[in-house]
Amino acid sequence: MTNKKGEVQPPSRHHPMIGKKPKVKNLRATITRIWNYMKADKIMFWLVLVMVFLSAVLSLLGPYFIGVAVDIMTGAESVLAFEVILMLLAIVFVLHSVTLALQNYWMIDVSQNAVFAMRKELFEHVIRLPIIQFQKSQSGDLMSRLTNDIENVSRTLNTAVIQVTTSILTLVGTLVVMVLLSPLLTLMIITIVPLMYLGMKWITNRTSYYFKEQQNELGEMTGFLEETLSGHSMVKLFHQEHRVIDQYQQHNKKLRKVGYWAQVYSGFIPKLMNGLNNFGFAVIVGFGGWVVLATNATTITIGIIVTFTTYARQFTRPLNDLANQFNTILSAVAGAERAFEVMDQEEETDHKKQDIQHVKGDVAFRHVSFSYHTDEHVLQDISFHAKQGQTVALVGPTGAGKTTIISLLARFFEEQEGEILLDDQSMRNLTNKSIRSHLGIVLQDSSLFDTTVRENIRYGKLNATDQEVEESAKMANAHAFIEQLPKQYDTVLKGNGQGISQGQRQLLVIARTMLANPSILILDEATSSIDTITELKITDALETLMKGKTSFVIAHRLNTIEKADMILVLKEGKIIEKGTHLSLMKEKGFYANLVTTQTVQTVYD
């Protein structure tokens, strides 16, 4: 909730969150899903609960023995009885420390294994998501779900399970022991509980809202940071430093506001509990002392009063811990839900589809239409037939649909109308994995990984030998500059190939594609970032590679387009012209006009 300046404000008493349960979509279902990840270590988890139970029992025995010791000192009992009590106290404290150490150690193991499995499953699921899912959200927000939200769950599992169980056992056990010792003093303590409940309810209704907003704002900020840092060169180029700093400040202010109010409201809990603890302490000492002095009651002794002062704190402290852990759990559940939202997205599936083993490269589009959004067609009634070994050039102004055709062919998206045939088989009936295994794609933006040059090239064929890797590099004319690198093929590339030129990065990608030796080639502005001299070096290699293969080329340079067997001229999602360079020039239509006015290099992008 923000004001006109975009600042987050505390919710009013009329806010829909106030007076309602914490804003978590499904608390029970989310906790159940988290528990499913912990089942693998359920034996160790039950051992943790046993240790928690023992530590709770031991924590109740300590105050009781202290009270007995006080009564011994004020009574006529022997020194031996006092020494026995001291010995029992020492044993209780030692065993209590041991149980605490074991439960913490084992619980860390259980929680880390669970989070490891959750993080592994989430990443595997993300990798299997269709491309369109990545276009619906910022990659930074997705990264936040993979890191910040999962880590939030990890921190909570490490502590919350133990503390919540301990608090419940301590609360019940303390109440039972207090009733057995003195029902009257217990009644005095219980009168404080409604005050605690009302105070915690008022606080938690507000903190739940802000912890949820805090996770959302953190995801927004992470997305902005990823976007800004990845495009840092553009920020510098267009002198936008002040603008992105201001934008970051807006995100930072929102995060600070929600974090501020979350901490303010959650900070009320220990203050409230401490105040009520002190009030309860005063009630016990004052009322109990008055009973002992005024009535000479034998049912309430000085030792019982001392014991009760300790039990009173043990009774209210679990309520305090439960309230604090409730906020922590809400924050973790909010993070887990964000992660599970990604897990619940439908994966790219090849269910009930068949593999295609051998591909000749015959491709046909039959009345294909496609839209990213239901109200706007990007492609309309696209039909063409690319025979085996032909080169098809796609030209047209920006937004005409060239890259979308390539994306459909690569099965990044699926056509809504019509069908695409590969060797007379509908691609809808073929597994994406088998289709892509016969595709080689070189995009305008090169993608390299933080590993050696050799492994970057080998990415096209993981079982390739070192000799095959070097041969593909030679075919792409990348071998010469690789030999000049500090460790040659074993040089580690960082930051998507920072340290080598854009042209050299593109050469490595082309070498990777050559190594894969696909049946169908897709070149999307493959030479746009390469200088003329470098382009000439790889032209012969590309022509050799393209022999016998069906190739789809998006290019802005006329010499590439002229050699194509078929040119598809697109405009506003439609094929307006189709033919060879010579036939299209004779038609003196849209294509011929672009060529003759020498604008082909600026619009064929």
C-alpha cells in the first residue's frame, strides 16, 4: 500500500488485511509440501523431536529442584539432602546441554538436506520450463526465488521446528507442573494469557502483510539489479547513471518501508511479552508472599514461590517464542509459496510424442498463425516449403515475424493454428528433444559459459574428442585467435566471454554449431557482430557446412540474401513476397524497392 509518492504506508484499521488471518495463500498445503522434502530424513527428525522432548522435561526439572533446595535451606533438612539436590541439578543441566546440542546438530542436517532437495527440484523444473514462461517474468525475480526465498526457508527450518516444538512442550509441561504445585498461583498467571493473545493477534495481523510485501519487493529489486547490471554498458553509453540510481532508490525506499514496518510490528512482541512477564513476576511474588505471611499457609512455601517465578517466565516465554516464530514461519511460507509457484508452472513436455531419428531437413509451414497474446497475431497464415538442402532467407522490417518463425521451428513456442511439418511429420507429434538434436542455431547474441574455450565448443557435442573440437574451430577460423590466448583451448572464459571481442565470441559459437553437425541450420544475424574481414574468413566454412543441409538465414547483408534458394519477404506477420533474388527484383515490389533504394542494410534486421 503506497501513497502518491510511492512510499509504503502502514495499513489502516480498515485495510482488508487487518483483522483477518495472515495473508498466506495456503499455509497448511505449503507446510505439507515442505514436510515432504524432510521425509527422507524422518528417522533423524524423530530423534530431534525426542531430544526436544527430553530437553523440555529437563528444563522443567531444573526450577523444581531449585525450589526444593530453597525449602531445604529454610527448613531443618540435612546437609546431605541439600548435596543430593545440588548433584541432581548438575546432572539435569549437563543433560539439558547435551540434548540441546544434539537436536541442533541433527536438525541442521535434516533442514539442509530438505532445502538441498527443494533447490535441486526447483532448478531442474526451471530448466524444463518453456521459453514463454521466461518472457512472462523478470529473470532477476526468478533468481530471487531460487536464492533468497529458498534461503529464507532454510533459515526457518534450522530454528523454527525446534523452537516451536520446544515452546509447545514447555508451555504444556509448565502449566501441568504449576497446577500440581499451586492451582491458586497458576490461576493468577493464566489471567495474563488473554492479554498476550489479544496483543499478539493485533501484531501478527500486521506483520504478516509486511513480511509478504518484503519478499515481493526483494524480488522486484533483484530483478531490477539483474537487468541493470547485465545492461550496464547501455547505461554508460546513454548516460543513464543518474536515472538508474533514482530507480534503484525507489525500489530501495519501498523495501526499506516494508522492512521497517515489518520489524516495527514484530518488535512489539518481545516488548509486550517482557512487560507481561514482569507483571506476572510481580503478581506471583506479591500475592504469594502475602499468602505465606498473612495466612501461614503450608501449601505455598518460599521454595514454591521461587519455583513459580521461574515457571512463570517459562510459561510466558514459549508464548513469546511462538509469536516470534509465527512471524518467521509466515516469512518462510511466503518464500516457499513463491518457489512453489514456479514449480507449479507447466513444464515443457514430450508426453505421448515420438522421437525422430534421422532428419533429411524437409520443412513445410502450412497456414501457420501465432500470437504471444491472444488479442494480437504476430504471424498470420504463413505457408512455405523448404526442401532438403535449400537455403531460405527471411527478410523484412523489425517486428515482421522473422525471429518468431525461427522460434516456432526450434519449438520454443507452438503454433496456435496450422501445422509445421518436418520430413512430412507434424512437429506437434515429435519430441522437442529429438527435433532440437538435429538443429544448429547461431543467434545474434553469442552465449558462452564460464568454462574453458574447449568446453564451450564441446557444448555442441558433449562426447566430442579434443581433436574434433579443434577441427571445428579451424573450420570456423577460430583456431588462430584461440592459439594466441594465454592457455589456448584451456583458457577459462568469464562473464559470457569478456576479454575477447564480440566477433571472436561469435566465432566460438559458430565452431560449436559446426561440431554439432546438424541437419537444419538457423542463422539469426550470425555475422552481424563480425567485421568484414572476419566474415570473409568464415564464409567458405559456412558454405561448406550448409551443403546438403536446410538453412534458414536472417541477415541484413545483401550478399547473404542473394545466394538464398528462397527469399521470404515478411511484413506485419505476413509473407508478402516469395522467390529468389532475381525473381523478386523483376517483380519490382517491396523487396526490389528496398534493394534499389539501398535501405536493405538498415531494415533487414
